[in-house]
Amino acid sequence: MASYAIGVDIGGTTVKIGIFTAEGELLKKWEIPTRKDEGGRYILSDVAESIDDKLCETSISKEDVAGIGMGVPGPVKQDGTVLKCVNLGWGIFNVEDELSKLTGLPVKAGNDANMAAMGEMWQGGGKGYTDIVMVTLGTGVGGGIILGGKMLAGVNGAGGEIGHIQVNDDETETCGCGKKGCLEQYTSATGIVRQAKILLNNTETPSKLRNVQYISAKEIFDAAKEGDELANDLVEAHGECLGRALAQVACVVDPEVFVIGGGVSKAGKILIDTTKKYFETYAFHACRNTQFALATLGNDAGIYGGAKLILG
């Protein structure tokens, strides 16, 4: 049995890579720049070269490595074919076959949010559970679904795209996906800031946020914790929107736990408590006791998930 596994998380700016033991201990992690020029044609060769160099440096033989698990920012079909990764410049091709040829190691790939969910289930906020939904609240809203310990990717690799559940038929602004009224437009870091600007412009409610030049999600949650009325209204609206959407998700996949990650999750207890309150209001009775937890692996979740994917 192989002693090691390698996790790779390809982002738009950097590629994170980690070497793990079969038991889940992270032995070494590092990053390399994501070279997106010429349609991202150098990304996988850069990854392969970096892995070869690090294995040589650590005196780990490829014979002792189970393989490479890789997360990419886009849909991945079950055969390893990516269906365009716009942020990387990639078209449609099989990333598993390509990286395997370059490294001589088995490769499995999946969407980066699904990899993060797998990582959190294995060694993070979802440890001890086998049925989890990971929700990442960052610039956008991502999701990953693990059922029975297995990733639910869907036929096009788009399973778990909860950020694009439509929650408002009356929205006039367009989401990055091209639709209007997506969950991402309200509950991402950029979404709650957008809602804050609308509220500040349309009400005269006193608020410390009126004195902040560049409002951030952190500023909003911090102000709410201090009792700011307008900020509290924003946090309540955020919790209702997210809790209601997750209640619909629970009707479909009935997870044991929702693990909340991404930059907004740093708000901590206030975010979890508000979301859970509204979730319980809207959830089907059989799902009402679903647990909520904060993600714990941060930016390393994807490489943990990649390692777990290859180890099985």
C-alpha cells in the first residue's frame, strides 16, 4: 500500500500543492504561480515539474505515492474532462490524462469546491461525518456535496453549484453567471457589501458604516456584533437568504452537517447562529436538526481534498 498522496489545488493566481501521509498528515506544502499565458498551456507542466522537484528533495519515491488528486476552478466530468475553466484560459480537455502523462502517476480531478468539501470532511470542520454540504462564502458562493463519503459531482461536474440557486425573481442586476437573482448576489462577501450600499442609500438609519470609506463583509459583521442597527439588519437578511436556500438544499440531499467556509465565515458564531435560525424556520421537519459547523482548514482544504480523493 502506498505511503503518500499528493493534493493539488489550482487557483487563478497560485497553485497549492501538498504531500500527505496515507493517514492524513500534511508533511509539506508549497505554492507555485499559475501561468495563464497562452491559454494556460504551461500550468500542468509546471505542476508536474514542481512535484518531481519536491519528491526528489524529500527523497520520496514515486513508487510510494498513491497518486495526485487535483481540484480545478470549473466543472470536471467523471472521466477527468474539464468543461472549460474560464479563469485559467482552459478549453475542454482531459486533465487527468494530461497530468498523468507528465508525472507517471495516477491522477484524479474534481471541481475545487468539491475538493474543499472532501478535505473538510476528512480532516476539517466536517470530520466524523460522511454526509456534508460545504458552503464557501467568498467573492462568490461555492458548494461541495459529499454523500456517503463520496463526492456528488453530477454528470457535468456542476453538482453543488449552490451559489446559483435563484432566490430573487425581481433582481435587476446580473450575476457573473449571466442570470439574475442568484444566491451569490446576496450572501457572498461582495453580495452583502452590495446590499449594504443599497440600504445605506435608501434609508436614513444611523450607522457606523456610513463613516467607512470601503465597506467590507468584516466591517458589517463587526458592526452587527457591536449592536449597530443597520448592520444587524444586513446580517439578519444575509442569514435569512442563506438559511432559506440551504433549507431547499437539505430537502434534496439531507446532509448531516453544513460546513461554512470562505472569507465571510471568519465572522464566526454570529454567522452560524443567524443562518441556522432561519434554516430551522424554512427546513422540512425531517431535516430541521441538521448541524452547522465552521470550516477549519482554510486555504488548505483543497489540497487535503485532493489527497483524500486519490486515497479513496
